[in-house]
Amino acid sequence: MNSDKRYKDLKELFNSLFPYKVQKISVNAGFTCPNRDGSKGVGGCTYCNNQTFSPDYCHTGESVKEQIEKGILFFSRKYPQMKYLAYFQAYTNTYGDVESIIAKYEEALSCQDVVGLIIGTRPDCMPDVLLDYLTELSKRTFVMVEYGVESTIDRTLEFINRGHDFQCSADMIRKTAERGIITGAHMILGLPGETIEEIKSHAARLSELPITTLKLHQLQLIKNTKMARQFRENPEIFNLFSADEYIDMAIDFIELLNPEIVIERFVSQSPKELLIAPDWGLKNHEFTAKINKRLIERDTWQGKFYCP
């Protein structure tokens, strides 16, 4: 673990894998979602508005290559020696015609200074033929697949219209990691109806899985989502933490987490024009500094109470 921090972070992982600095470049490749087009459901997950995932250089009217080149131009002004990971982020990036999906991945990898892929998707949307391709691809370049788990509690997954249960996530995470592919998970802490003890219980269940990275997000209410309407109608089922409350809860969570899991982030920062609540007025790096300070104050660390 990094001696300057009390948890295992993404920088530590990247430093162990790459002899140069790397930066993720988000790509919107025009995918949709089975929870929107009717094959799994309609309307999508109740919290989801994919506008929150799109940087200024990331537009669906442009090709994968054009988006990456704009991203590189944006970052290379400050770091000319940087290398890049194409991050297929918006919607479900393994859903659709497999040949078309692979063509988009290969287009990204053909860009100069792109040294790997990060693919965000759902655990119920990884066909075997695509997993076979990614297995072979991972032997020649960096590949990470990040699955949206969101909660380990099935009643919560049903409430947010996720379209799959936790067992589906656990099975696909194991299946992917067994192929030698770096596997990540995404969790939202504070979903409606979950108690503090239930939120903390996610850590133990995730620690049983072969996860390399974990991305934590606070629950955010975003405009033009079903969850925003649910909040207006039933605010009593929501617990929108203050920044300090969330910091302590997140630390309680990571105390129970396997210390070998890389914590990629603790919070998400949605565009202010889309965010309803909570508005903490903190940038991601400012929040991380508060986490580190509180860890020292509590004299605690990731995995302090982890039980294998």
C-alpha cells in the first residue's frame, strides 16, 4: 500500500503496470442499454442520466478516433509525454453487434499513444464471444472491464430498476477475472432504503470477489431521472448525507474492505446544472484530501477490520 495513504489507490496500480503516466479519455461510442431499449426494461436505472458522464470533448456525433484525438489534445498541452487509456464509459459498452463493438475497440487502440482500454458495462451484457476476444486482447495490451454492481442487496436492485440481481454480478466478476482480465466494480453508497449497516455490509460481500478495482460513488439526485421524481414524492426513504457524514460512512466501509482492492474513487462529481442534491461544493481532489485527513484523525485504514 502507498506509504502516504491509508488505502490502496489507482495511482499505485498504474505505477505498477506502466513505466509512464497514463490518463483515461472518456469515449461515448453511441451504445445503448438493454434497460432502455426494452430487451431488459424501459426507462433505464432510476438514477441514470448519462449526460453526467460526458466531458466537453466527448460527443456521439464524432467517431471514436475523433473523440480520443480531442481528448489527447486537451491533456497533452500540460503532459506531452502522457499515454492514454480509452475509457468506454457511457451506457453499456459490450451491448450490441459484437463485430461492431470490436471494431470500435480496435479503432481506439489504433490511435497514437493509446495503450489500453477500460470498458464500462453491465454484468448481464458480456457474451462469451466478446469475453473470448477480450481475453486474447488482454495478452497484448491493458484491458480492464468495470461492471456496474451498484448494490449487493436484491431489493435495492429491484427498486432502482437495475434489471439483474447481485448473483449475476458476482458470477460475471468471477468469470471475467478467471480469464486474467483486470476486473473492476462500481458501487453507489446510500441508495434509497438501505441502512448504514446494510451499506457497510456491501464491503464484506465485495471482498469475497476477485475485484482489482472498486469505484465508490455517493448517491446523487440528477435532473430528468425517475429517482428525482421519487425523491419529490417520498423524500423520507432517502438519506442524502452531508459531506462529513458520507466521509465517516465511507471510512466505515473501507475498514471492512479487502486491503488488496484498489479504491479508484470515493465520490462522483456531476455537472452542477444537472445536480439536484447533495451539493457539497467540493471537487473530487478536495474530497479525497478530506478522506485522508479523517483517516489520520481516526487512526484507521483500509482493511483494518477486514475478515477473510
